[in-house]
Amino acid sequence: MHGTKGSERGKKTGKSSKRKVKIYKNKKKERDELTEIQELQKSYENVDSSNIASFQDLPLSRRTLKGLSENGFTVPTEIQRESICLGLRGLDILGAAKTGSGKTLAFLIPVLELLYCRQWTRLDGTGALIITPTRELAYQIFETLRKVGQYHDFSAGLIIGGKDLHFEKKRMDQCNIVICTPGRLLQHMDENPLFNCSSMQILVLDEADRCLDLGFEKTMNSIIENLPPKRQTLLFSATQTKSVRDLARLSLKDPMYVSVHEHAKHSTPESLQQSYIVCELHEKMSMLWSFIKNHQKQKILVFMASCKQVKYHYEVFCRLRPGISLLALYGTLHQLRRMSIYESFCRKSSAVLFATDIAARGLDFPEVNWVVQLDCPEDANTYIHRAGRTARYHRGGESLLVLLPSEEEAMVKELENKKIPIKRIRINPNKLQTPQRKMEALVARDSNLKESAQRAFVSYLKSVFLMKNKDVFNVHALNTDAYSSSLGLAVPPRIRFLQKLQKNQQQNVKNNEIKEDNNKDLIAALKSRKENDSEELSSEEEEEESVTKSVPPEHKKQQQQKILNFGLTGSDSEEDDILQIKRKDHDLEGELEVPDSAPGLEKMSKKKNKIVTKAAIAKKILKKKIVANKKTVFDEEGEAVLNKTKERVSELAKEYETEDVGGIDIEKAKLVLREEDKFDKQLFRERVKAKHREKKRKLKKPKEEEDEEEEDKEGDSGGDWEGEDSDSGPDLSWLPDPDKVYKQDGSVSGPSDYSEQSDSESQADSGSQSEDPIHRPIPLKRKLSDGKKNTQKKRRLGDEDESDDDKPLDTGLSLPEDEELALQFLQSGR
């Protein structure tokens, strides 16, 4: 009946009928899921891991099984069978298995099933937290989760460093499964108000021993404090930690230790062939070059100790061109670049990847043929993780370890104790190729490559020096000069940290020797002093007894103290007790240390000759409040002149600077700025006025110079041609010699200037003489101007000697006769 009524109503209003049908379908779907969840939870207790042959035999949801089958996961591995069954029951797990045994699926499947059974939605927030030590491993887990859990409705987020922090902040509250690295997770916990872990259900630590070691200790402690105590915890690693301290930090409750390979013969995969070679440090480069040249069609992973080594080897080998694709993966690269390198190496069938230990844990590189450990690993666990990048999922692979002669004995013992089967092999010298000459040429040509080689050299020595196991790593046993030349360097770089270490060791040895010598001398001095004191006391005992009887008891203590002081100072006269130095609160140079066993003497300390550094001097200056590089100018009276441009002038500003109050008083600072602004404006006005005065002075200078020149011209008829001063009178050097003009007989020779006139002047003179027959002399002013022109012309031409034409003509006649003769010439010419 209810069904028919519903159908009739649906005919009248189509929307209502459709809406009712949709609700009915959702309810049916929810009922099916609830019944499925209840059946799954009932079957968790009855599962036997020994009877499981495929994932279909496990009590898993249809969505998970569909995702596994579509991605080719059909048969579970040993660690997956054991840990999934325990994880579905909600137990805490410590999972340990060999590398490449499928630990990622062992914790991803329990995470998906737990959230599915509890019907987790996006509104519920973060339900699962997966923490890994490296970004590449987090990215790999995220990609696996996307494949396996593609049919679930959960949201997942990859939270790692090097990505957009603001983009992650806005979406953290919507992520049900968070896959992250410790540093970025703690940053969100501290800075992101949207991120909340209070409802988290399960915590997973992949590579747990690395997450819990000293490198991440502080970060992990801070993260664990923010997590809810009621949760399920899963720890997985190839080298699992069993430290009670680490397990107590995670507050595990009755954890189940799952180690399927604990009783195995070897701790590495059986299909992995392991070997090592011994070579000198300077032979490593030629060995690696020869190895790559002989394996050009294979996939090789080369591990090194530091990022700078990886960078240099990658740059040099790219220029040497070995004939195979080269890649480099290290920590200082940008995150997007690291992800692209990881993906490209996974895609390639033949390539060489130079990498640091960030690629040693958890990464699943498909079909790696060789793992070459060019630098010795830190310990056996690091070796296991490095070698585990090949021979994964029952496939074959080979591992080669390169050891120095100083590292061989201790490292091989450590590997044998970890049940690692490794054999020594020898290099065929006929196949060795040395690229040293080419590298030297490349380094000499490129300064950037040279700097990279120097950094690689120093970083390797530092890594060896900082290693804990000194039985394996001995930096003093390395031939540094030969190693630097093998990198292409003509001169080995300075190793400053080793130089400082040697200086400190030498100084400590000297100090110990000095202390021993001082102690011996002091003991001998004490013995001789005791003998002398005993002799003196025996002779003075009788005198002291007579004196002490007459002395009252109040002054006896003072006398005893004086005797003790007398013994300490070693004085021979009684007057020395009055002017005695009490050396209790200060030490002097050259004092010796006295052992505690010496009776009646105080312990004296010898001052160490410390090297005074620039930092220590700067601290002393700061304590004394001495301003460095300060220049003070004093006037004639000896008072300091205030520099208004650099120092505060107003009284209010001086008071504000002397106040010892924390923070900044903004209102008072505004008043100080206003007061100082007045002085600044006044100083600016003075500067502007000084500029105007300078401009006026410069404009006055050319006018004064012009006036001086005009005065010189007026005062000096011919000008100062010979460099004489204007006050010395006119220059008369152009006039003829009077001895030549006025002869001894009284006759006068006519001047040459009268005869050397221009044509226009002669015509004018002749015209005047025709009118007046009397000869008139040329005016003095005209003669002066003509003389001036002649002298100027001579000076321009550089003629200092007078020519023959300029000399006066000697006719042998008297002056009146010459005049008459000149008149006749003029009349005849007219």
C-alpha cells in the first residue's frame, strides 16, 4: 500500500518521486556497508595467517580488494600476512623485515580498513598519520596509496618540505590520511590553526629506527606530545628498533613484534650477491670511471658520503661523457627537481644515479642491477638499507662495497656480526682507465668546477672525521694530497678543522708535560722546606716557650697565624710579617699548582695562555660601552665639537637614549623626531646659505680678474711682456739704443720706424707735407702703439734678435742735412 501511494504521488509531482527513490537507494547502500563491516569485524578474530594464499583470503573490504587486484597485487608477502592480520585487530605492531619485502602495503591496508570500518568522512578530519624520514619515501607511499585506495572516499595529503606551505595550510583540515615528514608536520602543528590531531585513530612510522634516532629526536618528541594517547601505532623498518626508551616515548601498549626474517640465515635478501674491494683513496675515481664504462647498459646506483661529493662527481662525469645517462639526487636540490629526478630514474632502463643516503631507505627503484657504495657506510644497518635498493621482491641484484685499507678489518667484522654474507673480489688492472689528466684540464679551465672539487674534498674529510666508529674511520690515515690530485686539483685545499685539532692536541700535550714537571718541582721544594723548618723550629723552641708564658691567651692565636704566614712566604726576618701580601683572591703568572695533599699550603692555579680572538675583543668593547670607529673633533679651547649630522642634539633625544627601558615608546619617539627635525632644518638652511655664498664668490672672481687686466693695460703701455710686475713701470725695451742714436760727434740717426710705414700712412704724411713744407715728428702715442704692435708681432714669431732692416740708417750727414734730403725725396716723389 505505501508503495502504490508513493507511485501515485510520483505521477503528480515527478520531482518528489525521484527524490524518494534516491533516498531509498542511499539507505540500501548504507545498510549493505554496515552489514559488510559487521561481518568483517567478526571474522578478524578467526583469521589464521598460515592459511592465507592470496589477498582474497583476508577479511578486507570490496573497495580495497578491487584496488589491489587492478594494480597487480594478488599474493601477499610474509610480512604482509602477519602484520595485516594483527593490524586489523587494532594491536600495536613492531614490524621488521628485509628490504623489498612489501612493508608499505603491510601498513597501508590496515589504515584503509580501519577508517572504512569506522565510516570516516572528510568532516571528521585527520584519522591516520604516516611519518617517514625522507621526502622521496613519503612521495612513494602517497603514490601507492592513490593506487590501492582509489575506490575509497578518503582524502589524502602529501605534506613535505619544499612545497607550497600556504596551499597545504588551507587543506589540512580536509585530509583524512596525512603522509608527511617530521619537520613539515611540526611546522603545521605550531603554525596552522586548522590542523587538529585530537581525533586521530592510527599512527604509522615507516623506517622507525631512523625517525626515532638522534637526528629527529627533538622533533618527534614534540609531535608525540600533540598526539592523542588512545591510538593504534604501527612501526616498520628493515632494521627495527627494540629500545625500551623509544617504545616508551611512543606509549605503546603490548606491542606485537613481527619479524619474519629474524631467524633467517642472512639479514639481506638471498638473491642479492654481495662483494667488496679494497683500494686506496686516490684510486676510487679511476675505479668508478672504469666500472661505469664497463656497465653502460645497466642501471647503477652509486652512494657517496656528502652532497658536495655527489654534485662534483655528477658535474665532472657529465663533461667526461661516459656514454650513459647520468643523474644526481641529494638533499640541497629543490624538491620539485628531486621528484623529477626520482621519477626519471625509475623510468629509465639504463642510467647512473649518484646519491647520498636520502635514497638509501625505503625507495623502490625498479630493476636496479648494481648498488655501488663508493664511500664506506656509517654502520651495518646503513649498509643493509643501501644494498636493499636492488634484489627487491625476489629479483636478483648485485652490491659492491669499496673499502680503504684502514676500513677493511673493522667493517668486515661488523658486517659478519650482522649476518651479512660478503666476499672480497679483486680488480682486473687491465680494465682500469684513469681520467685524471682530463679532469685536471677541466678543473684548470673552469673556476666553478675547481671550487666544487675543493668543497667535495673538504666535505669528505669532514664526514670521515665526524663518524662515531673510530675503529673504521680514521681521518689521519688518509693520503689527502693524493686524493686531491685524483679529483683534478693541482694544489690540495686547506683543511682548517684538522689544523685546529692538531694545534689543540699539541697544546694539551704541552700543558700536561708542564703540569707534571711543576708537580715534581713543587714536591721536591716542599720536602726541602719541611727539613729546613724542622731545623729552625728545634733551635727556636726554647725561646718560644719563654715568650708564650708571658703572653696572654688572647694573643696566642695571632702569633700562631703569624708563624703560619711566615712559613708560607718563606721570609727570614721578623719584619717581613708586617708588609706581607695575602695571595688568596688573585693569581699571578708563573704560579705552580699545589696538590691537595700538601699540608698548610693553598692551591695555586697557573693561568693558561689563551689566544685572544677578535670576537673576545669585541665583547670586551661592548661591555665597556666603547663606540668603535668614533671620531671626536676638539676646538682650540679643548672642548669636543658636536657633529650634528651623526649625534643627537636636543636634550629630549639624549634623555631618550640614556633610558634603560625595554621596547619603544612611540609617542616619545615622535616628540624626539620633532625636536631633532628643528635642528636638521636649521642645518639645512646653513648649508644652502653656504652654497649661495660660494656661487657669489665664484661669480665675483672673473669680474675682478677683468678689472685687474684693464688696469694693467692702462698702467702698462706695452703690457708685461717680460713677466715684470705692473708696479715696476712701462716696458721700454722696444726703444732703440741711445748710444747708437746719439753718436759721439752729436749727430743723430733717424729711427727706422719712420721709414717703415704702411702705404696709407705714407700717403697721409705726404699729403700733409705738401701743404706744410716743415717736417713734423710722429706723435708719441702713435709711436708707442706702433712699437707695441711690432714687439707683439716679434714675440708671436719668436724673433728675439732685431733684423738688419730695423736698425737706423747711417748717412754720414748732420740732422739738418738729413731733413733737407728727406724733403727733397718727398717733393720729387710727389
